[in-house]
Amino acid sequence: MDDLQRYIENRKDLDPDFVKLFEKRLTDEELRAMQKRGESKSDWTQAASMTEAEIRAAIASDPDEASMVLDWSKASEELQRPKSVLNMVDEKKM
């Protein structure tokens, strides 16, 4: 179980239908079909029309985000180092 699943299971205030979305990975087609059937409560048109300031205000007013302070200016992207080749000889077998 990953951190996201653990977080969702511990949140008792989440809509059970929302939680079900994390029990199974959905394709783009499945999500669009859910929207057409009225099974999605998300207003993606409204979300897409929000300005950066509105998004920041919405995040700031979310109680789950209140304690989260991230300084992205100090973040860095680090690439994984290539693995080293190690050759060993077992002298007992020689």
C-alpha cells in the first residue's frame, strides 16, 4: 500500500465514490464516460478557467493544506546515478 492509499483510507470525510476511484486505475475514456453519466462531481470547466491567483486562494483556504509550507525555489531535480559494474571471482570454486 502506498502513501496515497494510506492517506485516503485514513480520511473519513471523503466521499466513498471518490475513494473508489483509487481502488482501480481508470483510463481517460472511462473517466470521460463517468463525466457523461454524471458520476463525476468535479467541475473541470470551472477548474480550467481559474486564474493562478484563484488557484492559490483555493489552496490557501483548504484546511488540509494549511500546515503545508513548501519552498519550491530550493527544490532540485536529481537524476539517478548509473549503476556500477562489479565483477567478483569466488576463489573457492576455482
